[in-house]
Amino acid sequence: MSNLALATTDKVSYITYDKKFVSFYEQFIKSQRSKNTSGAYRTDLKQFFKFTFNKEPQFVRISDIEQLTSVDAMAYHTHLKDLKLSGKLKNASIKRKISTAREFVKSLKVDYPAINEYIFENIKLDSIDLDKEGYGNLDWEEAFLFIEYAHIEQMAENQMAMLLKLACISSIRLEALLELTWEDSFRTKMEKGVLVNYIDISDKGTRNQTPISDKLYSELREMLGVSGKLFPNLYKHKVGRLLKKIKEYFEIDPKRNIKFHSFKKCGVNRVLEKTGDLTKAQLQGKHKSIITTQSSYIALKDDLTLKPSYTLDQEIDVVGEIKHLSNDELLNAIAKLSNSAQFELLRIIQKG
């Protein structure tokens, strides 16, 4: 133990702090996958310690953690749920905060067996699907209207337009996109006799290789130069402000909750529309678990007309319905099909 002197108005008091605990706490924070994750963990643990012990992290002791029980964990969970009722938290945030505290306690137990790592086992977390506002969905055509407007307005010298376009096509997160450089992030590789340009980055502790078309690669170089950072004039808050301006121009309902992340979702949903393959949508979204893709990203699951019960009791005679149509009428009808239906039709035609 060490002593830390704190000057007060009438005397000097001494507060002891646990050097081993503080050292573990700092290393635990630093060991996370990214700066963003580290920042979130620091915030979450500070909140947990403040509520549970009424202490800042540097004044928590290992003996405090050893005395934790499931009652403390349930009390903290109740506190978080109260914050949700007041509109300050969502289920996803509560899940993350509980997970952070659980992981910290479990990690500390490795060196201190007296710690009870199971204090959170009695907690029943509400599903994040109950959150009414996730990142809103944009369809492909709508997203490219946004991109066109950003280009017309020359937002950040075309960097905003290209950032949105690359987000749609690559489904790479904003933080990673803003760090892209020509020298460190782009590679070429020969695949089956074809030279492919791809983006090679590590994001959230995972290395991702994202191929892009020659057309997009050339457009990026034409619009953004050929050296240094691709988006030197952009940073997270500026992107948010520019996106807000675009949404205001198109009079987007705020309840749709369109954020930059919506462009990543747009790409994931586009892949599913084109291929009908959930695994490929998972690859596009760079999700470790296909459950993440299925539960959080796929907009099609919210389309009531695509759910089986909508057509389950209907008998459809397609041939009888279309045999009287002219060639132009048939082509017009095909043009109105969803992307997935059009690609499925093409696959059938190509197979013969």
C-alpha cells in the first residue's frame, strides 16, 4: 500500500490506494483491442466503481473486489435499468457495461482466487432487439442520392462523397476509414490471373482484406490523390455535421436514426439482396458471428411483405398472369422487381 496526501481546508488527510489494483486496472484498459474499446471500458468501469464503492478507480482496492456479491451486481444492474427508464441508456449499452464489469472481475480473479467471478450470473439482460432505435437503414439508391449531393456540394473537397461511397461498398467502419493511407492500407494481389486491388487494415483487433473494383480504385485516386491519408480534411465530428446537413436537405425523418454506420449496413443489405447468401453478407460486414449479421444488420427481416405468412395462403399462377403481357410490359415489370429477385432471375436464365 502507498499513501497519497490530499490537502483540505483544515487539515491534511491521507488516503491509501492499492498499487497492485491500480496497475492491473491500467493494464486491463490498455490491453483492449482498440483505443475506442479502451475508452469505453474506462468509462464503464469508472461508473461501476463509483456506484458500487463510491470511489474513483484509483482508490478501489483488491479487497473491495473480493467482497463483491451478487447483491452488488444486481443493485448495479437495477441502477442501469433506472437510467434506461429515464432515456439515458439503451439495452445495448447496459449489456456492454455489465459485460465490461464481468470481464474485469473475471480477469482479476486469475491472480486473486478469493474473488467471486460469478456475481453477475443472476442478472437477466433484456435483448438489444428491444431497443427501438438502432442505426437506421438506407437502401442502395437512397444512399447514392446522399453521395451525389455530397459531391455536388463539394463537401470537404469531395472527400465526404468518397467516404460515404467507400463505406457503402466496403462496409468498413468510420474510424478505420478515416485512418486509411495509400502507402499503408492498399495492396494488390493476383487472384486467378486477375490483379485485384484491396484494402488491408486491422480494425477492432481483426485484420480485414477488402477487395474493391478497378473502377472504384481509379475513382479514389482521381478524387483523393495518390499519397498520404485519403481523408485528411475529415474527422468523426465533422463527418457527423456534414451528414446532418445532407439529411436536412433530403428532409429525412429524425426517427429513422440515420447515422454514418447506416452506410455500412447499406452495403451488408445490398450483398444479401444481390446474392441471397447470409454468409456473404457476414463477410461484407466483417462480423465474427453470423448472428450479428442476422439480428442487427439485415433490413430485409423488417419487410413484412417478405415474411412467409404474407403469401402463405395465396395461390399464384405466374404464367397465367404474364402470358398476355407485351415485351415492354414484361421488361417494365422485371425492372420493378427487388434486386434479389432480379439476380435470381438472371441466375435461372444463365443456367438455362
